[in-house]
Amino acid sequence: MNTFALPSFRLSSVRSSHEVLPFDPWVLSCAASLILIGFIMISSASLDVALKNTGTPYFYVIRQAVFIAIAITGALIVWRIPLSFWERTGHWWMIGAGVLLILVLIPGIGKVVNGSRRWLPLGPINLQASEVAKFCMVMYMGGYLVRRLDEVRTSWKGIAKPTLPLGIFCVLLYFEPDFGALVVLMGTVMGMIFLGGMRFSQFLMVISGVIALLVAVVGLQPYRMARLQSFLDPWSDPFGTGYQLSQAQIAFGRGEWFGTGLGNSVQKLFYLPEAHTDFVFSVMAEELGFIGVTALIAIFAVLIVRIFRIGRRAEKVKQFFNAYVCYGFAIILAGQALINIGVNVGALPTKGLTLPLVSYGGSSLLVSCAMLAVILRVDYEYKLSTMSKETKTEKGHE
């Protein structure tokens, strides 16, 4: 059987009486819904900004449509790749991601936007290296946990070894700076190790150390301290450091229960910075109200729970790499969504993290769709494995 070939809706490669979808319907429908909602909200939030910046109101809309097409094409390609390939080559992907993070920091190669050097210009698009780094680190950690699972569960050595590549990534992200990606990456690796069987007492000690390190990192940069102070009381300086948070809170206040109506946001009219990227959730709250954003959160919740269930099923049939990769991607998607929503509602300091599948941006959308494609591949390989066992059992009875 050619594992790279797109199958029909009946998995006829194994004899079974069951009709099985090759794609998990819950993951696929939730992802499609989030992408569609994001496209609609980006269209609403970006028209006036695009007209002012580029002379055409549909500039960001057209680009996002192109990003969606590229992301879906990329996801179909990634879905065709067997998980065994990722497991064998995970260390090479990690090295490649490290090279990208280094290139970003080289003047003349990395592109500076809003004071941060996070992007590699590739013709008409910009690649955010930190997004690729998250994907590659999960692949590496999935393979590491399979190879060193006994060490992770019994000694500190098994926990300490992956901290070297993680530490290198975090240092590079610190110098970009991309503090949000740094936090997500550290949380993902720690979460994967914990789910791999790390003792709870060890987990508490590691988390305590990580929190102390993050506090120190925040204290070293004056602008981060200013963000923290503005987060605690954005209205103390509503036209300075607290401007974004105060404008976001105004958007939520105007939205009330049912919103002002799609396209009727006032805050997107140059009051709320980054309205179509980091703060698209606030525009959605203003236009669709509490009911609209609650529905969006519910879709995210269903998606994350379903991904964890797919990972758990794979773990039960001893497909450990597949399971750990699912867990890692679920933590990334959940973590970024929680942080972005937390920033928008004023529960967290401002961070440059997009809302996965919803915010404007090619790198985030492409990597998020690649993650979901791998998760769907995990589900597909689990179904193939299960049906193969059922066929062997039926032959045994015969």
C-alpha cells in the first residue's frame, strides 16, 4: 500500500465491515469553522486599515485568502506523510528550526517589525521562525520520549537532556525578542514530559524553577515591566502603556450580549491597534457580543478535547510517538488560544501571540494547519491499526 496516497472514504486496504472516515469529523469541522470565522472577522476588521495603509480595502482579505489556500495545500501534503518519517527525522527538523532562529537574528536577513526581529522575508511573504520552531520541537520531543521514556520516568537525567535544545531555542527567542513564543515552547515541552510519565514532585520542582526564570526574564527588560504594570491597571495610563488593553476593554463593553452587528465595530477604526491580528478577538466581541465569543471558545474547547482523545487512543495501542505529538500540538493550540484570549480580556499582559486559525498571518495559519494535518494522520493510522487487528481476529476465528 502506498502510504502517501490519499485514500478513499472506505479504508479498503484492510478487510473490515465498517465504513470509516479517513479524517476525524470533529477536528476537521472545528478547524474549518475557526478558519472561516477568522476570515470573516479579518475581512471586517481590516478594511479601513488596509485602505489607509495600502490604498485598497481588500489587501489583507486577499492575502489571508491566499494564506488559507497555501495552508490547506500544505496540510494535505503533510497529512500524506507517515508518522514514522517524522519520528526518524525529528532531530533534523529541530536543527533546521534552530538554524532559522539564528538567521532571524542576523542583520540584513531577519526583518524587524514593531521593534522585534522575528521574520524571514521570503519574497511577498514573511516566515515567522518561532512558529516553525514550535512544530519542530514537538516532533523532536515526541521521538525523544519514545527513546528515553524509562529515563524520563525514573531519573532526572532523562528530564535534563532535552533542556539543552530547549534552552538554546529559548535564548534565541529571548534575543528576538519573542517572549510569548518562549513561554509557549517551554510550557509545551514541560507538558509533554509530564504526560510522558514524569513524577509529579519533579514536575512541581521544574515548574517552580521555570516560573522563577520567567520572572527574572521579565525583570531584565524595562518594557516588559511597563507592560506588566499596564496590565495590572491599564486605565492608569490609557493613552500610553495601557492603550491597547483599555481599547480592547472598550470593545468588550460595547459588544454586550449580542454585539453591535457584523461590520459595525468602532474600535477597529484606528482606535485598537493590530485589530486584525493580535486583537481580532476584541473586534469579534464588539460585533458579535458575548454569545459570539463564547461560541468561538466552545469550538476551541471541542477541538482541544478531541485532539487529546485522539492522542489517548493512540497511546492505548502503544503508538507512543503519535500520542506525544498529539499532546504537544494540543498544548500549543490551547496555550496560544488561552494567552491570546487572556490578553484581549485583560487577564494577561500583552503578548505578540496570534489566535490560532483565526488571526491574520501566514506563518501561524500554515503551521497550525500542519499541526492539525499531523493530528488527522495520527487518527488515520490508529484506524488502520485497529481495523488491521480486527481483520486478523476474524481470520483467526475462521
